[in-house]
Amino acid sequence: MIMKVKVFLTTVVGAAFCVSATAQQTEVRNDSVDYNLSLGELVVKSVAPKTKMRGGAMVTRIQGTVLESAGSAEDMLARVPGMMRMGGQLQVIGKGTPIYYINGRKVQDAEELTRLRSHDIREVEVINSPGAAYDASVNAVVRIKTRRQQGEGLSGRFDASDDQALRSGNNNLSSSLNLNYRNKGFDFFGGMTFQNDYLDDHRSLLEQTTYGADVTHTQTGFTHADQTFSRMFFNAGMNWQMDDDNSLGIKIEKGTWLKNHYRFRMEEDILRNGVKEDYLNSVSNIDYKNPNTLLLNAYYNGKIGKWGIDATVDYYSQKDKNNDHVDEQAESGARTVESMTENVSHLFAARLIAEHPLWTGKLKLGGELTTICRDNDYRISGVANISDRLSKVSEQNYAAFMEYGLMIPKAGMLTLGMRYEHVAFDFDDLTDPSRSVKRNHDDFFPSLSFGTRLGLMQLQLSYGIKTTRPTYHQLRSEIDYGSKYTLQTGNPLLENEIRHTLDLSGRWRFLAFSVNYLHIKDAIYDWTSPYDDNGVVLIGMVNFDRPIDVFCAFVNASPTIGVWTTSNTVGVQKQWLSFDLDDPREATGKRHVAYEKPMLIFNSDNAFRLKHDWQLELNSQFYTKAHYRNVRLLEPYWNLTASVQKSFLKDKSLVVRLSVADIFNTARQDALIDLGNYTLKQGDVFGQGRGNYSFHRVSLSLRYSFNSVKSKYKGKSAGEEVIKRI
């Protein structure tokens, strides 16, 4: 039998498919069983799953789905299974803030996620249990892969957006222009971004109480914040694609602030044993001078024989200076305080990773070197109990790792890893040498994972040891003046936080789930204590003297039904943390404080793809009152957002998007910290970051692209975690 078949393959991925065929018998011979059968058309249809598991990562396809029209990469990531927004911050559920890679290059500036458009993204990998190849301080990794577009010549994209709060004076305006010129194997690229923010009188509740043996001091009132800032961001570079396996390049990124003025006003009643003793009106004007950054990155990515090579070198510098002028008016007297803080930081980082096939798996070897120096100069006048401080910090981190992934027939993939890190830390207090600290850390960080498939279900079980190193701001020794009754400092004696993690994740059809358990030792926390007997408090940092256990689980369902695509996440996060703290109000002098209330999470994202390139969205984020570390979140959080988007022109190169976020103005939370002899209640705890003072806002954005090609730059930064600590 001879058959002629014409096949039109729509999608050949998925658990089920349907086949339709039109058959026509073109010739019949009665004296033979031989005949020709021509199939006019064979159509195979399926709906590809958006999320799958691959190499220990939960991979979500963006291209060809409704997520490609989400707007910015930041908007899109909030709707990827396994991620959520907590307040204004993107988080991997149960793991906190991740680090990001775009085509293998670490993201240094979080604003890049707002500049990158979801339409340019092919897929996103969420790794909630990073192996030995990642810095031991990395909790979670999000890898973004852009579309591989072809083309020669000049291309570019212009983006502009305006974000206006509806019930407060908070406006965020940004625009960017990116150009790329491609000729044969060479890419020359560059871009610039302008951002301008305006904040007018953001008001927040603040109430602090300290309990002594005979006296209770209370500060109660409101804070008011105003800010204006403008920033320019530039980048330029070159990439040479030598062949299909080898490429190298260099990139420079420069950030500079054109204006940054912050005005902070505090009005408080000061109570002693419930009776008003003083009234404080404190106005702080902070001018930031030259907070500039410079990053140079060079890389080589390719193959030498059977060896895969990835080499990266970074240089990073940051200079910032701010002058703070505080005018205080109180019934007990007036005061003017002047302070100046200047920081200069330099970083050099290099990394080499090599991998080679070995037996039925792949061996990966690597090493990293990071060295940093930071000078800090703090000067203050107008207050007697705080002195100037001059200090230097230097740190060297040498790391080596090995990872081997072995494919076991009929079982799955077993991956073993080990990372060694030597850290030499030197804090030199030039003002008070007795506060200087020198210490070395030599640590091993093992990792183990096993991935398998049971029918249509994919499973991954992982274990690892991680750490969190204190930031250099947390390690500072000077005392910052907040007000007559509030001081703030760091702690050069902070130890690294150690975390043991156990994770189980899986996928079945359009369902994905993850369960993880964390055991945390020497956790780093804010801690406040009385500074004197007059109601002054000192806010500092400590390591907890007991471990914390955290359990987290979530299930995500992401089906597509006709024009409707929905992604729904249900999760829970629960911690076990309690203290016996000093409290003179108790007969024993101690009070048991527990932070163990679980957080329930319910997120639902819904998109409708309509004719003529229209898209409608209705997205909801909700989580309950809960305890998070040593903070009590006092009310539930709900953010309901609606968006409409339209593409124009034949090639859909012009996209306009309109969104109304937090429609019912319910995306806010008050918080309470209870430390026994000190309590702090603060209103609107998420209203402290750029664009997060109010989520109740309307946004309009526009994107135009021409002759779209994508830069082939594959550089990866070697110093991401240290730069974050700076």
C-alpha cells in the first residue's frame, strides 16, 4: 500500500492530542490489494503545558502564551508559578528574593526587570534549590531566556511609562531607548534609561514603647515622607559570535543620579507612664551627592574540545555621599543636627566554570575569586552622645566547587555537589580600634538532588546548605541619628546565617507543586533596645540565639480554556519561632513571645486573548495575617488589578497597555514587632520603596520596536552577591 500524506503540525507536545484526516481514494483496482490512498490533510492539535520540570528547575514557557503580553518582565514574573509579590517585592514562594539571570548574565540593577519586556522572553526557569555552582548565599535563582531572533543591521526599541497613584502624590515616570547593530558575527549595542520619581507627603503610623522597671516610655505619632529624584542609566558593549559554540564580549554599565532629595518629617507625642511629657516635630532633609555606579564585564563562553568553558571578569565601583540636616522642635528644647556619610567601594571578581561529559553524566568544575574594599566616613555635629566614625572594610572570598550529574537508567538523574568557600573579613575601625574585627571563615556547602518521572508526573527532591552574609550597612559601627528619641546602628560582630534546606517539587499536566523545609541558625534580625532611661531607643542588628524552622508548600493550576488562561496558586508558609524575653512588667521578669501564625496565600491571574490583538486581564493577590520572622502582619493583604492591552501595526511592533492596580485600595499592611521590653507598631510597612508607597494607581505604558533583533551578549557577572551587600 502506497500512502501520500500531507501533515500540518500545529503542536506535537502534551499528554493528549487529536487527529483529523481527510482521505480520498485516488485509484481502485478490483484485481489487486494494491492501491494509492492520498490524505488531503492531517492535522495534529494539542495544548502544550506552560510549566514543566527540567534539570531541577520549574520552567515556564512565556513565548506563545498570555504571559508574553504581561508588560514588563517584572509584571510577568509575578504571575509565573512558584513566584509571588509580597508587598512590592518579587519572591520565590518560601525562599524570598532570588537572584536573576538574563541569558546567563546576572542582573545587577533590579530596574532592568522593568525595562525588559515580557514579549521578548522565551521562557523562565525558577530554581528553588540552587546547587554548588551558585554562591552559597543564593536562596533561589530565576533564569530568564529571551527569544532568539535573527536579522542584520540596526534595530531598536523605545519604551515609556507613567505610573500615577490615585490617592496620593506619587508619580513614577520612566523611558528608555535601546539600539543594536548586527553585522555578521558582531553585535554592537547600547542604551539609556531615564527615571523620574515624585513623592508628596506619604503618611505612616509609628508607635514605639519601651518598658522599664518603674517607667514606661511611649512615642506615638506619624511620619511624613517627600522625595524627588531623577536617574540616568547607560549601557554599551560589543559581542562577537565567533561560531556556533564560541562567543566573547565586553559590556559597560553606568548609573548616575541627577537629583535625589529626601525629606522626612516625624511628629510624635512622648508619653511617660501614659502622661504626655513632650511633643517632637523633627524635619530631616537629606541630599544625596554623586551616588554613581560603574560596572565593567568581560566574558568568554565556548567549547575547547569536549570541554565547555564559561569565564567572566568583573570590576564594580560605587561612590555615594549624603548630607543630612535635621531640625527638631520639642517642648523640651530645639536642636539642629548635621551629619555626613560617604562611602567608596571597589570590587573585583572573576569566575571560571568548565564542564565535561563523564560516563553517563556531566562533570562541572569551577572557581571564583572576589575581593572588595570599602571606605566609610561618618561625621556628625549637634548631638553630644554620638561621635564621628571612620572605618575600612576589606573582604576576600575564594571559592571552588564540583558538581556531577549522573543519569541512572530507569531511575532518574542524581546530582551531587560540593562547594568550598574561604572568606577573610577585616573590619578596621580607625576611630576606635577596640571595635575592629578580623575573622576567617572556611566552609563547605554540600548539595544533593534526585529527579525522576513517574508516568506523567515529574519529581525533584533536593537538599543543600546555604548561608546569608550580613550586608556592609549591617556591619557598620557608627550610630545614625534618627531623632531625639531614636538612634540606629549596625553590628560588626554579626555572624553569617546558616540554612539547611529540603525541597520536593513536581509537575503533573497543568498542575505544579512545591514543598520545602528550612532550618535556620544564627538568623540575622533587627533588634531594638532601650538606650538610656529617658525613652531613647537604639535600633541594631543581632543573630538569634536559637534556630528557626520554616515550612512552605504551594500548588499551582494553570489550564487554558479557549481564550481564557488562568493561573491559580494556593499556598501556606509557617514558621516556628519563640523567645523568653526581658519584660519588667512580668513578675518573673520574662515574657514568652511566639511568632508562629501561618500565612495562607491565594493568587489568581486571568487573561483573555481576544480578536484584533486585544487582551484583558484580571489578577488577584491575597495573603492572610501572619508572622514573618519577628514581625506580626496585622491584617490581610489583597491587591486586585485589571489591565487592557492592544497591539497595533501589521507587525504588532506598537503595544499600548493600561492598568489599574489595587482597585479597592486594600494592598497595605500594618506591622508589629514585640521584643519583650520594647514594641514597635508601624503602618503601611510596604510603603517604603520606589513605586510602592501606594499600590492604588493607574499605569500607562507604550512600547515600539523596529527591525527587532536581539543582542547575543552572553556575559555573566561574577560578583552579584557582593554587589548586593554593598
